[in-house]
Amino acid sequence: MLGRIFTVGGYTLLSRLTGFARDIMLAAILGAGPVADAFFIALRLPNHFRAIFAEGAFNAAWVPAYAHVHGDKGEAAARLFADRIFTLLLTSQVVLLLVAWLFMPQAMSMLAPGFTEDAAQRHLAIELTRITFPYLLLITLVTLYGGMLNVMHRFASAAAAPIFLNLAMMMTLALAAWFPGAGHAAAWGVLISGFLQYVLLAGDLARHGGLPRFAPLRLDEDVRGFFRALGPATLGSMGTQVALFADTIIATFLPAGALSALYYADRLNQLPIGVIGIAIGTVLLPEMSRRLTAHDHDGAAKAQRRAFDFTLLFSVPFVAAFLTVPDIIMRAMFARGAFSKADAAAAGATLAAYAIGLIPFVMIRSAVATFYARKDTATPVRAALTGVAVNVALKFALMGTLAQIGLALATAVGAWTNLLLVLGLAVRRGYLHIDRALLQSLAKFAASGVILAAALWLIARFGAAWFAPMQAFRDELTLVLLTVAGTFVYLFCILALFGRGWLFSLARG
């Protein structure tokens, strides 16, 4: 399990690093003005639908269902099951794409109502979204193929695929002079990446199992079971995306640059979510599904507990850094070209608000795996929708005084609500046991985080004085100092509080 986690995490880390390079180009070329806001709308809309219908609900229902059919009935039955789901999926996505293309102006009026006051920005957002929206169809097929490969314990290509999004956008941004504008260049990069990701996953699956084909539709027990799981999972994913839609809608009414501040803050916040949370959750779900199919309930519980430990071990440093030195991080990463230090300050404050909810953001994939592996997608929905209700209510309460910072803070509180409810329901069902060892582990992680946060604050003050005479690369060097010194401080805390034996046992499993 550990090797697979590092495979997914390694490729995800490479994806995030190339993503930062892409975002540095975006910030320098687009800045944080009206064109940037229009593009981020065009990027968010297919991504919201992707999160609902592809990587969110579909993946949660598909991986356990395919794993159970493969484990109980064999490869032939699993292949027929995949063919039928592929047929339904492709048909529905083509219909959605046609509807979106035809009714994009009406959709933009609902999803970005604040753009109605600026006709040029609204027109640009519609144009760019029509370019990016076919990405949804391609990435949905990528998710289907990736789920099949994951059940085969082949994680590399699915984890590496998002790298193409970053490379394709960087390529088109570098050639922006050949497009009507930089926003168009970025949008075409998104679409091109969809084709590249599809080719990568389709090629891997063709070599190691064969691509799904069109098959006569038949609602047998396996297909009906999949849809019974898909319905609640869709509601759960939709709930989360409703909250993100609310961010997008509300931000269009805020001053120019608010949507961009949310985007850049979220990009940094997504680094640990992707590298740690999604990587571990991706590996954990088929692992727990396989163990539960074999009636190894103790093994499934131990796998989840290790996932929690890995999640906290690697996410605590990000929480400490994002809360204590977000301004330095933002200036070092993005404050160049059209992206000013004032833009960096706004995005840094937004990042700190997101960081309050980083632990639940990262842990939720591992927490819900115990339900999804049992093909129970309904229970997490109740927790997710409650979290969304808290989230959206707080957004409207805080947007007036805190602008986009209030939106991020509301998201953090909603994430905590969701996670605590999921854990509570898991304990009540007997899927998770809160023992003394777990509580002691949580206390040690909390202490490590507090010590690291204090150290980072002191190092930042020292670095500001030390590098003050420098005219260039002051923030970049301060960030390097924080990274190196913070790593040593955190490693010392972990060794002092947990001991080397704990680390070795965690690695060995």
C-alpha cells in the first residue's frame, strides 16, 4: 500500500509543481483583472461538473462496484459491466455537452450573474467556456479508465495524467501571440490537455486489459447496484460543488480580483489535498474494497488507520505554514508581472482562511472510504449536505465584511462540519474505533503543528531582517529558508514525540 501511495503522491506532486509553474505564467500574463476572472469562470464550470459526474460521484460509485464484480464474478463479468457503464456514460456526456454549448449564455447568467454589468467580460467568459467545456467529456472517460486501472493496482498513468493539463496550458500561453488573447490561449490549453490525458489512459488500459466498448444496455443487478450507489454519491458531490458554485457566483459581485484571489489561494491549498489526501484516498478505496470483499474487516480498519496517520503526518506542516506565513508564500510564488504585491496580500489572507479547514479537506477522502468500500454512498451524503448548508449560510453572512476571505473561511468551517459528522457516523456504525492510541496520536500531531508554526513565525521575522537589503529574490530566499529550517524543526518534533519506531512501523505497515 505504501508503495502505491508514493506512486500516486509522487506523480501528484509533480502535477502540482508543474501546476505552480503554469499558475506563475497565468499570474504574470493574466494578472488578477477582468480577463483572468473570465478565464477562471471558464475553467471552473467544467471542473465543477467534472467533480460531480467524474472524479467525485462517479469514482466513488465506480471503483467499489467494479472491484466487487471483478472479485466475485471474474474478469469476463467485470468487462461486460464496464462496457455497459461506458455506453451509458459516453451517451450522457455527449448530451450534456450539446446542451451546454446551446445554452451557455443562459448558464452564464445563472452561474456568473455579476458579469452582466460588463458585457465584454460576459462575452469573453461565454467564449472561453465553450472552448473548455468539451474537456469534461474527455476527463470523464479518463476517470472511467483510471478507476479500472486502479482496481488492477495500476495507479501511475491516472496519477500522471493531470500533468498534461499544466504542460498544455504552458505551451499555449507561451504561444499566446497566435491566439485572439491570453484568455483564449489558456482555454485552448485546457481542451488540448483533455485529449492528451485521454490518449495516455486509453493507451495504458488498452495494453493491460482492453478498452470498454459499446454494449447493449441491460439493467442487470450489477448495473442497478452501481446506479443505487451513484445517486447518493452524486448528491454528495453536488453538495460540495454547490458550495463552490456559490463561491463563484458571489465572487462575481465582489470587486475585480476577488475571484482570482480565491483561485490562487485554492491552488496552493490544493497542493496537500492532491498530493496527500487524494493520493491516499485513491489507493485506500480499492484496498478497502478488496479486503471487505474478502471479509477481512480488521485489515480494512488497519489500512484506514494507517491512511489517517500518513495524512496527518504530511499535512500538518502545510497547515502551520499557510496559517503563519501565507503572505511570504504568495509573494514568492506569484508576485511578478501583472500580479502585484497587493494581489499577493489578498490571496495570502484567503489562503490562511482556507488553511483552517485544510485537515478535513485532506482527511475526508480517507474518512469516507469506509462507507464507499461497503457500497454505502448514502451515509456520507447526509454529512456532506449538512456541511454545505453551514458553508453557504456562512458565505452570505461573511461576504459583506470579509469579501473573498469570508468565502474561504466559510468553506473551512463547512469542511470541519462534514468531516466530524462522517467520523461520528463511522464510529456509530462500528466502522471506526476511537481508542486511547488514536487520541494520543492526534495530541502529538497538534503539538508538532504548534511548535512548527511558532518556529516558522520566528524564522520569517529573522529572514525579513536578514534579507532586507536585497532588492531582488528577497521573498524567494525567505521561502527557501522557511522550507529548509521548518523541515528540520518538524522532523525533530516527530522523532521526539513519536519516536523512530513509530515511523518505521508506519512505513512497514
